[in-house]
Amino acid sequence: MANPGYGKRSVPGQRPRTNHDFAHLPAREAAIAAYLDRLPDGADISVKTLAKVMPYGQCALGTALNRLQKAGHLRRGRERLAGADGVRWITRSWWSRTARDDDWWATFARGDVPQPEPPPEDQARPAPTRSRAHILLAALGRTAPVMSLSAADCAELAPLVAEWFVRGADDSAVLHALTAGLPSPVHHPAALVRSRLTSKLPPEPVRQPPRPPRRILECAECGVPGRPEALADGLCRACRGAPPRDRAHPNGPLAAPAIRSYAAEMRAAILQKRQERTLA
């Protein structure tokens, strides 16, 4: 296993494991991919560690990992994490059993990949006969005898109580709303409960969507970080031998201030990468 926070990370939305997941790869890459796929998240998948447990040298493993990256199963890069002790960048190796194209990886780096849907519930499992809301309504008569409800009333009003729970109310808050300041006499308990559950419904809490993590993917050949959309088959334009583009882009001509800023960022990234490799 790698140090905490490093190592293999599985991406969401993968298909279930089968015996033919890597049949499209050469024999060596397929064997390495099958081994990586069965490692738990957090496992160290560097070439030095893999060379100790697999019948391949570090050069062969490095070449195979680059080919897995080009095939869409692997991406290496860094992720920005903000914690109580400040902001730091963590080295990541993202793994996907399902081969992904460059557009998918660029979307993943932006944090826009949808989360997988939960698996369907087991139909053979018996559903609970009474929910939390139903139990609260059924016991309402113990707190206020004049508010005793029938089983049919409890089943009909339970969704209204469940909405209170969704908005953060607990049992005591619901009981207080239903039993405080009751009129005398109470002619229709179910109608009174419905009216109070509707009129006193607490406001829906404002939920801020979680901010997607910031990720930077690295070139499979030179290891220089760059924009995900600039990588094709896991390689930057320089390593692919592509001509420079005539627009403002890290891989094309830039104005002098932008060149100095980008060069400073690249020098810092390369220096940090070398320090990480030295420590490893």
C-alpha cells in the first residue's frame, strides 16, 4: 500500500468485472491491467513496487503503464486538496477497468463526471411494514389521547411527516408541532394533523453542491502536467510531435508575460515531481 492519500484511485461508473475486460490489449499489458484492477484503492502501483511482485523489469512496466494510459485505463496526475492545514497537491494514479477516451478523462479532471447510480434494491428482501413516520403517528395518541389516529390515517399522513424528516426535523419537533396548543374539543384528529403538517412545514435547507476537486493530468512520456483537453492518448503535443498551435495555449505561442508565468509554473511542477521521485 502507498502512503495515505497516494496510490491507486478507481474512477466512478465502471462496468462489473468480467473475464474479458482487457482482451483488446496485448498479452503483457492485459496481464498487468488484470493485476492492477484487482488491487485495492490506495495500493502502490509505481514501477518500482510492481517490479518486486511481477515478472517484468521497471523499463517494461513503465512502457506497459504508458500503453495502458494510451488505451484509456490509466491516468496519472495531481489533485488539489484543501484541508484544515491549508491547500496541498496530492499525486494521484486514477484507474478505470472500462477504457475511457480523452474527452471522458478531460471531463473527469474538471469534476463533471456523474456519480454512478445506486444498485437496485434486492426484491427478495422484505420491505419494512412501518416507516419511522408511520410509527410516530401511530404513537401520537400516547402524547395526546385526543389525537389518536387509525391505521389508515397513519398510512395516509406518513409521507407528510417524512418530508419533515427530510428537512431536518426530529421526532420531538414533529410531536411539538402536532400537540402544542390543541383546541378543545378536537373533532377530526386526522384533519388537524394534516393541516399542521402542511402549514408548519419547516423551510427546505439550502444545500450547497460540493465543489469538484481540481485535477491536473500528466503526460505519459515526459510527466509534465498540462490541461486535460490538451492530452491525446495521454500524451502532450510535444511528445506526440505535433506542430505548435497559433493561439494562446500552454502548448503554443504565448505573449511574453504569459510565457514567463507558464514557465515558472512548469519549473515548480517539475521540481516538485523530482523531489517526490527522490523521496520515493
